[in-house]
Amino acid sequence: MSERVSPLYCPYCAGEDLRPHGDQHGTWECRSCTRVFKLTFVGLVVSQ
Ligand SMILES: [Zn+2]
């Protein structure tokens, strides 16, 4: 499962100026609020 997910908006300030942070996959930095956050794949929803 790929972890190369690109967020469209910052989850904290809704800013759109996001770019990868360092070499860690799934880690992004927001240029609007200077926060660094990480996206983590949790799982899939299984219909019953
Ligand atoms: Zn932000």
C-alpha cells in the first residue's frame, strides 16, 4: 500500500501551501502556519 499521499489542505489552518518535510514519506510542512504533520494510513473500511 503506497504511503505517497498528498494532502490538499493543512488539517490545522486549511492552508494550501504544503510541501514534503525532509525525506520522511508522509511528512508534510505547512508554510502558512509552520506546522509539520504526518499522514498515516490506518486501514480500509470493510463492508459487511
Ligand atoms: Zn497550516
